[in-house]
Amino acid sequence: MREFDIIVVGGGHAGIEAACAASNMGCSVGFITMDKLAMGRMSCNPAIGGTAKGHLVREIDALGGMMGIIADRTGIQFRMLNKSKGPAVWSPRCQSDRKLYSEEAYSVVSNTKNLEIVEASVVDIIAEGKKVKGVITATGEQIQCSALVLSSGTFLNGLMHTGLNSVRGGRFGENPAIGITQSLINMGFESGRLKTGTPPRLKKNTINWNILEEQPGDEIPQPFSYQTDINNFPHLPQMSCYITYTDETVHKVLEKGFDESPMFTGRIKGVGPRYCPSIEDKIVRFADKNKHQLFLEPEGLDSDQIYLNGFSTSLPAEIQIEALHKIKGLEEVEMVRPGYAVEYDFFPPSQVDLTLETKLIEGLYFAGQINGTSGYEEAAAQGIVAGINAALKIQGKPEFVLKRSEAYIGVLIDDLVTKSTYEPYRMFTSRAEHRLLLRQDNADRRLMKYGHQFGLIDDKLIEKLSTREDIITKSVKLFENMKLHARNINPFLESKGSSGIDSAETISKLCKRPELTLKEIIGLNGTEQNPVVSSLIADEKALEQVEIELKYEGYIKRQFDMVDRLERYEATKIPLTFDFLTMKALSTEGREKLNKIKPRSIGQASRISGVTPSDISILLVYLKN
Amino acid sequence: MTSKSEPVKLDTSRRDELPEDTIVALATPPGIGAISVIRISGQKSFESTDKIFFGKSKIINASSHTIHYGKVSGDGINFIDDVLVSVYRAPNSYTGEDSVEISTHGSPLISKKIIELLLNTDVRMAEPGEFTKRAFLNNRIDLAQAEAVADVINSRTEASLKGARNQLDGVLSNKVHEMRSSLINASSFVELGLDFAEEDIEFINSNELDKRILNIKTEIDKLLSTYSFGKVIRDGVNVALVGQPNVGKSSILNYILKESRAIVSKIPGTTRDVIREEVSIDGILFRLFDTAGIRFSEEEIEKEGILRSRQTIKDSDVVIFIYDVEQKIDTELLNEIYTLISKDKVIVALNKIDILPNTMLKADVYISALTGAGMKELFKKLKAQTFGNSVYSEKTAIVSNLRHYNCLTKANEYLNNARESISNKLSGEFISVDLRNAENSLGEIIGEVTTDDILNNIFMKFCIGK
Ligand SMILES: Nc1nc2c(ncn2[C@@H]2O[C@H](COP(=O)(O)OP(=O)(O)OP(=O)(O)O)[C@@H](O)[C@H]2O)c(=O)[nH]1
Ligand SMILES: [Mg+2]
């Protein structure tokens, strides 16, 4: 009988991170996937990152995950989004070559030591005395383990809809996973149903490109990964996306199909994402908008397919093609494959703990869409946390939980567990109350220490980081005292349209002027002779950090006000054995929710919906007794 | 070998923190009053009372809300006092637990002895605020009410009780709730704009946002401006009676008090020290200070008294400057008063108009301590002095609590920052930091955001026995 320390079920983005992290931490890992060539396959759009999701990728990378590395090697367009806003909401995004991404993922996984890829379909989970023991595959094989990570994506009882036709499957042309859900329900888990959709794929050479608006990548593309060699980046030739719009005639055509929409006719029982709605949802919900933006995204370097981002739909195929032909540039387009909706089982995530271990079965972890999230990045983020925790548990080490004030990953998991989503959960910057601190540019400063601690980040990277950290600290201190004199700087200020100064001003103060950059200021006479300044100029990344710290000092300070205020809540721990049911002062709903979710801190308790502020006060008074 | 569904049992061993022990304390202020009340609360209240109380029947058998006469004794032989015992059964008591109130005659010694006897049974001394804390934990009152109770305990006047009750009824809470939700509403537009930054939708423009923030700020400013008034309601108004010797200061005070506390005499300079009395006029607490007549004197005691008078003037909210029909106004003295307190806080009163009703002398009010003439007019002036032009009704949200005042001030600062960010054309995430901080500050007032500090603040403000 085969036996592994850890089994990971599902070769998607969550599974890859979980399997790689656990095996890199020294555990033997059996990575079970139905089709090894489908590893890391992008079932939705061929892109990684985007608003808030890009932050997640950077964080996964800082922890020693794979997503950033794979994306960097297979990206065909890199863009930093939201550049017109402040640095906290800048988000990296790339278009990927769908085929190469999957191949690269397979190569990364198969080159990982301690890891064995097992091609099989899991039909049952074995647990004994509330402890996980292994799985049974469709061929009847039993594989044993001490910990099991379930990351089966949209495959659990997957059902695909186009119009009123529905086919069983987790992804186009792939079989669903049957059995796991029932096995979990038998163990006492509660399951639910969600849906997500994809847009139609178009034939590249049937699009009238000449009349469409081009959207190229950044002139100087930035990689996701801290490990990517900037001199050898990007790997692949770069491509553009194109933009077009729907209009009212398009909407009219689509509306014809509403009678046959699996959504509107109630054939789909799952709840869809509010934030990434299908085109039919958008038409209904934003009735006053007479056009919607669409992106034509390349599927790959030598793919003849185009992904129509923004046009996710499950309407009948005839309606889809009729509507497409009314769109500018798509008048004669051929549809390679219609859009469809996928319905799948998920397990409301109040059933897992902040480590992603289920509360019901010891050693069983859930990661990815099984927890109700949407998106590759959200899945991968959970994957790495589940993988690390499974390994830590086997090694008898303390668990790994990121705080909300530390990482988007912390926000993600806390939200899942505490708010237990009943619709697909997607990350947004607004979900992070400490947004100004959780930037994509400082993910390494926030998290790399953990990756290193678990052996997922090598010494060289961490040394580089600590050298940089040193430069940053020294520079900030220096610039708070180092003054520039009026006679030296006024001509420069004048040239920038900035008002002159009277006698002298610190660099820190000058840097706060929006019209000036730190680089320009310290480039002025003499300062670069200072060894701290010259080391700073030599390190672009350090320079960026120092500039942000100085420019937004006041805001960052006030953000810390909030952290401090909330942190005390987080620090007030609720013992695991705390019995909420006997506390008659709590509101009835609050008591039930608290008992179900079993929050670990007052902070977590306060975020549970249905727990009232007065419940929180009561808990505080109790805990102080 | 799939395991069957069976919910996991977690260790439910109960933390023994439920306030189940029985506590006792003096509920009335220590000191000599007509009656003292000793309050007991907890499971053993009745049992313990029965050990020291000797009446017709046992308290443990008594029904709720009944009063029982009897004697207190440690041994059943030597009786300490006659008492009345009120019985309150859970959950219909202040704390929500079984409780007893023992009313005794006022001597502190007697209350002390009774409490000592109780402490020998299964009862322990209560911590400050513990009764209210139990009431809170047993869902008898909410946090805002607990805070209001703390205010009531410290309040001295009818109006202040009204103010506290007004808070209990939630006038201030409602106002703050309202402001907070419009703030959350405004900031959700900012967030939407950030979440959908890639799409070409504008959710709110900066002018509109600024306007909304400004509206909330205006409301906060209004509330903040009620604080001085709210403070008066809570703490009372200090009024100094000042004037030359023998003009009738003490007589006026006596008239107001309707009792002869201050010594009235014909010999100038009778009052050598500052005499303080409290009186409630239309529900507002006035603290009247009768000062020594001010004039040059060789006598040591008098000098000392005069010095104190000066200090009293400085500390007061209003000064009534008194002279009488038999002498002309001492402008030198009046001018000196003006150096101590601003002119608009001084009421000039001409006394003894019963002697010379048609006097040509100038004053703000014409009164007689002997006949009471003009006294109504004086009270009116006093009230006008305190409240200025502000109109107060029970429906007005008033800030009288320092913690609330501080939270509002903080919220205001954050909103100022947010407006500055808007005018500097910074993007949404910067505006959002301050909006969220402001939301939290408002939330702290109404308990939407609770911190340990607040709880400590509330429960520590109490005296033992509350
Ligand atoms: N006719 C008349 N006599 C008054 C009136 N008010 C006070 N007196 C008398 O004036 C005398 C002095 O009164 P007090 O009240 O002791 O005067 P005071 O200002 O307190 O004097 P000092 O304490 O000595 O500064 C007493 O004999 C009072 O009876 C009044 O309104 N009418
Ligand atoms: Mg006197």
C-alpha cells in the first residue's frame, strides 16, 4: 500500500502550491490529479494577477510559492494596474500563454523532490476517530497519509451549462469528481453549491483587429517573483490586448436568450460571483449602462484563440454568436467554443480553521474553490498556507497563521473562516483595512522571513533583503535630518513648478511634495557623496521603499493608528475551550454563530456577522474577569 | 472505512468565571444620611441574609418585590438595628440575580457592622461597579445604559439626571448612528471606485464626496458645541456673591436657600470665609459661594478671607456683584472684579430696594433679600447667563461625557485630514484611511466599536455598591 506524509488532491493552483510547499519542507507528498497534463490549467482567463490579486501573487512568492515564478516564465504581457493611484493599490497583472503555463507548472512540480505525481481520481476519504488516514481512488487503491489537502477546484460534482444544455464536468472536456462530496457529507460536513462562468473563445484571424483599440503591456515590464532574474525577463515575446465595447443592440440580442438562460430559468442553483458577473447579469444589474467594456486577450503565442474577457455567459450558443456579431470588430467572428457556466460543490469555509485544517477532521485541509473562493490567486494563496500547515503539523511545529495586518492572505483566510462566504469570494483591496501597509512592493519585507523560516526561501534572498532593509532604515533616518539649502535647491524647485524655500529644509519634508521625486532630490549637489545615499541610489527597490515611507508618512502613521487599535482586539485571545453556549447574556444569533465559528480572538469574533457589538463587550468583560 | 457523521465534541469544561459568588456593599453614599442601604446580590443572597436577619418569616421563602421588617443580629441575642429587607428574585432585580437590599438607620457604624456580619457568611465585598457589571452581563442593561448609569451616579441635579436619561433613551446615540452611517455610505463609494478601478465607472466625484464629509463635520461641530452646556448640566454652575461688607450677600444666599446657614448680622465683615451652598433652580445645579465683603482692612482673618474671595471669583462661572441702596456703587471694586472674570459674566444687583424702591441707581437687577422682590428676575438672569442663546429641549442631542467629546474631536480631525487629501487630489485609498478612522471614532461612542478602555472607563467610574 502506498503511503505519503501528505496527499494533495487536485492539480490546480491551490494544489500546486500545497504540494510544492509541503515537499520542500521535507514531507513526502503524493500529488493526486486526474490528468497530469492538465496541471495548473487555467480554466478561466489566461491571466494572473490584477487588482488585489496581484498582491496575493507577490505574497505567495515572498513565502516561497510557485505561482509568480511560473507566471513570469510564461507571461506574454505584463502591466502594473492602477498606476494613476497611490502605490498601495498598484497591482501587477500578466497575460499568460495558457499552454505554456500549464507545461511550466508540470515541469516545476515534477522537478520537486519528495513529490510523486499520482494520476488517479479520488472517490472516498478515509478517516478514523476524526483523524484523516488516506484516500481511495476510482481503481480501488487505498493510499495512506497523515495529512490530506483537498483542492479539487470546480470539479466536485461539476456541471457545465450552455443555454438549457448541461453536461457533467469540471472544465471543458474534463470529467467531474464524484464521490468526494458524499464522503465529506458522511463525515458531517455541510456542502453548498456555487457557480462561475467563462466567456466564449474566438478565432483570432476572424477578428477585425485594425479597428480596435490596442492595449500594450508596460514599457518596462515588472516580474511577479523576487526570484526572477530581471536581466532575463520577459522570457517570451510580448503581445497586446485589444479593447471593444458592447452596445444596446448587443444587449437586445442577449436579452432574447434570457428565457433560455440557465441562470434566469433557475436551472443553476449555485450562487454566482457578484463581482465578476456574467454579461447577462451586468445587463440586468446595471440597466442604466448602455455599454460594457470587453477585452480581447491572446490565449498564447501561437494559439489561434482569443479570450473575450468581460463576456462571461451561459446563454444558448446561437444567442452568443448572434450578439458577438453586433460587436465592433467581431462582425464576422467565428466562435471556437461558446461560453458556459460551471456549477460545483463547495464547503462553507466556517468549517475550516485559520490554518485551513477542518474543524471536524484532524489532518484534513481544504484549499481553493472548495472553500468558496473564485480566482487562481485566491486558490494558490490558500494552497500554500494549507501545505505549510500540513507540513508543520506533521513535524510537530507551531501553526502558521498570517494576521490581517500582515498580508492579504491573512485577510483572505480570516474572511473565509469568519464570514463564511455563500457566494464566490474574490479579493479586493477594500477588504484589507490595513491597505496602505499591505503593498505589492513590500510583500518581501512583510513575509519573506516566514518563507525563509520554513525553508522555502533560500539564504541568499533573505540576505539580500536584510541588506536592503538596512539601507532603508538608515536612509529614512538620514533624510529626516539632512537639510538642503535654499541656494542649492531653489532653482531646481522652480524648474519643477514647486515653491522655493526660505533657508533650508529636510529631504524628508521636500519629498512629501507631490511634484518631486526622491531620486531627483537626492540627485542634487553633494548628497550622493554620502555613503548611505550612494548605496540607496544603487538599489532601486530600496529607493522605492524609502520614497513611499517618506512621501506618505502621515498616512502610514494613521494607518498604524488603526492597526494598533485593532491589534489589541486581535491580541485578546479566546481560549479554544471557551463555552459560548452557557453565556446567557449573548444575543441568540451571536451565541450560535460564535459557537459555530469558534473565533480565536475578540477581533475575529467581532467580524462575524450576527455577532453584535454588545456581544463583543460582553465577551470582553467575561475575558477580563 | 469512511467515518460516519457525528459532530465533534469539543472540550466544554466550563471556565468558572460566571459571576456566581455573592457580593455585598453599601449602596448609599457613606456618611450620615437618613437611611443607608446595603445591597447583596448573587445565589446566596437569601441564605446569607437569613443568617443575620430575624423577622417574622425567612427571606428565602419570601416572594419577589416584598419588604420585610425585622432585626439584625450576629448571634440572635444582641440586636444591632431594626431594618427593612427588600427581596428581589432573579431575573427581576437590578443585577438579574437574586438580591436583597437592607435599609438601616443612617449610622455608618451600624452599616459597617451589618456588612461585617454578612462577610462572615458566604458573601464577599463587591468591587467598584460590580453590581452594574453583573446587570450588564445578565443582559439587564446595555453598554450605553451602563455608561449612562455611571453618569447618573455622578450627577447631582434633576437636569443632569434628565441628560443621562436622555442618553439612555438614545438621543445622542441616534445622532451618532446617523452620522456614522452616512460616513460609511460615503466611504463605500470610495471603496467601489478602488475595487473597480479598471472599469470606466465613476462612483462619486470628489466635490460630492467633500460635500458629504463637510455635512457630517458640521453635525459633529454642532454636537461638540453642546459640550460646555452638557458639562454645566452634569457639573453645575458656580456662582459667586461678591460685594462690599454688609450689602446683604449672606441675606441673599439665605433667601435663596430658605434656611439660615450663613450668619447674617449688622456688623460689616460677618462672613470671613467663603461659604458654599448648592441649590437646584429649575433642575440646574447652582453652587453659590458667599464671599467675605471686600474692603481694605488691618485684620488678619479678614485679609485671608478677602484673598479667598478673589480666588472664588476666578473660579466661578457667574459673579453676582451686589451693592445696596444705602451706598453708591464701588466702581473700584467692580473694576477689580472685571480683571478677574470677563465682564459679561457679571450680574450687577442692587439690594435692599425695599428701603428705597424708587432708586435712581443703575443695576442689572433690583432686589430685596428681605422681601424677595426681584428674585425671580435674578434667577432668570442667572439662567440666561449659563445657557446663553442655546435652546435646550429633551430632544436635543447633548454631549456631556468627556469620553464622547474626545471621540467626536478625534473623528473631526480625521475628517479634516480626509478633506485635505481630497483637495490635494490624492487617490481614494488615502482618503479611506481617515474615513475609516473617523468611522471607528464615532463607533466608539455608541459601542459599535468597543475597546477595553471603554469598558474599564465605564465600570471603574462607579463606586463600590453600584
Ligand atoms: N432692609 C433690608 N435689609 C437688608 C436686606 N438685605 C440685607 N439686609 C440687612 O443688611 C445687614 C447685612 O446683611 P448681611 O447679609 O450680613 O450682609 P453681607 O453682605 O453678607 O455682609 P458681610 O458678610 O459682613 O460682608 C443685615 O442687618 C441684613 O438684615 C434687604 O434687602 N433689605
Ligand atoms: Mg456675609
